[in-house]
Amino acid sequence: MLKENKNRQSNIELLRIISILLIISFHYVYKSGYSFETLNYNSFIVKMFYFFGELGVNLFILISGYFLINSKFSMKKLIKLIIEINFYYVVSVVIEGKLNHTTLTTFMDYYQLFFAVILNRYWFATAYVLLYILSPYINKFIHSIEKETFLKLLMTVIFLWSVIPTTFGIINSNTETFLFYNRFIWMIVMYLIGSYIRLYNIKNLKSKSLIIAIITFAFMILSIFFIYKFGKIIRLEPAYFWQPNSIPMLILSISIFEIFINIKIPYSKIINMLASTTFGIYLLHDGPLANYIWKVIFRTKKALNSRFSIIYIIYSALIIFFAGALIDLIRQFIEKHTVNKFLDSKCYNKISKQLKKMHIS
């Protein structure tokens, strides 16, 4: 979610905004505690929104691969990224403690506050930091191989961690438990795909991406009804294809990404400004405050039993987005006058030069 390009394209930035809205709406239903046994309007809405979360994550990494493949690693960006993660984690822990009347008591409690990345307090943030650290080496490898070799690599990793898991996932209703798969591996796969699209594009998808996206999503929606109908026989999660590495989710992610990279949108300062807050919105709403946000403020479990459930989901996602954007813009202002000033100072430059001599920076 780093802002990889100073002259950011508003079509891609709009996709960032849509992606975080998809993720927020997914968290609304996924973390609500809502459960059901039969197919009805509300259970269908819940399972439909299941598809949106991992779609949003896939799109974010496709964007990163698309831009970072031709970018240079920046220690300043890495430092700012880690500081942002820790900022939101510390603030969230403090607020959560006040709300629940709990306090940090031991040295270890305070010690852990400042290592949110290492301690995996946000799975996506930790994985993203690791991906950014490794990106220059991944990029060097990508630029060193020919297009045909790169394509064969993509076909191999997609077969290993998408085709096989989707096929055999019917055994345990899960596509993420095969061949030592994990979310970080899948991030690298999506990064590679984003890089390939930037370097070579997928010409066959350019004109057909909208049709492919509509057909794929329709298939995923219809699969909910099919699985419910035959659920007792096949014992599958109704939204079986919701996980990021399922074949339909992969196709949907790539086709939507292709749609947006080919849309011509004039530069928009507002779109780009809001898009710059998306990572902060994620950290704010999916950290220590998550339970309070969903179960106390929005009372999601009760709302999902309403005939207006889809309206509750949408307006809640918009409230979180705009509130989170405002908070992150304030954080960016503080960062500009503190962290940025330090990173531009002579003191930091001296430290950076010494690290470069040691091959650390």
C-alpha cells in the first residue's frame, strides 16, 4: 500500500479506495459473529460479502507489484511504513484499554507495543513489510529472466498454489491448506502477476476483462446457491471460493485490475489524497479496536438479521472509510512535521551513509 509513484495515476488510486471499502465490508460480516444454517436473504448477503475481502487484498498486492517492479527500494519508505504501523497499534491499544478499563502492567506489555510488525499484530502489515524488504531482490530476479521463463514461472506457481488447492480443497472446504501454502507465499504470487502485467501486459485480457469479471463473479454468486442446495452431500463452505488463492478469485482479481489500469481518469487530487489514507484505515479498523467497532458501535450481529442488512454494511463501511481517512490525514500532517523532518535531516543522512558503507541501507 506504499505510495510507490509521486505522480500517482488516479485510476489506480481509485482502485485502492474501492479495495479498502471491499475489505471493510468483508470485515463487517466476517467478524460479526453472525451464524446461520439455512439459505435466506441475510445469509446470502453475508456470504456474498465474503468474496470482497480477499479480492481487496489481491488487488492491493497486484497494484504493488505493478508499481514496485520499476521502483527502487527506499529505506525512508520502510521506516515510515513501520512507524505508521506502530503508531496505529499503540494508539489502538491505549484506546482499547480505556474502553475496557484495562491497563498495561508489566515491562513486557510495554515492550511488545513497539514491535507490532515482528509480533504479527496485523498479518497483512507484517507480510507487506516483508514483501517490500524483499522486493529489490525479487525485482532483480524478474528483470534477469526472459518473458517466456517468467510466464512459465507464473503458470507453475498458479498451478501449485491455486489450481491444486481449489481442486482438492473440497476435501476440507479450504483452499489454503495444501503444499505449505501461506498468505505470504500468495502475496509473492500476486506481486509476480502484477509485475508481469506491468512489464508485458496481458493483451488478451485487455478487451475482455469486463466480461470475464462479470462471468466469474456471477459464477461465484451462483456457487453459493449450489453449495447450499447440495451442502449435506459435499459439506462445503457456502462461499467456498472466497479465499484469495481460489481459481475464480484469482481470475476475478486479475480481470478487475486490468479494467482499472485501462480506464482513463484525469488526475484527481481528492482521489489521490483519499487513496493515500487506505493503509491507515486498514490499521485503524482491523487492529485491537476491531471487536469494539463491530460489536459495540455498529452492532453487526443484530444488523445482519435486518432486512436492511446490505444498507447497514455499505453505510458502515463508508463511515469507517471517511472517519479513518480524516484520522490518517491528521497523522500524515504530524508525520510531515516530525518523521519526514528527521528523515530529511543531516543527522539521518549521516546515519544512512554509515549504513550504506556497512551494506545495511
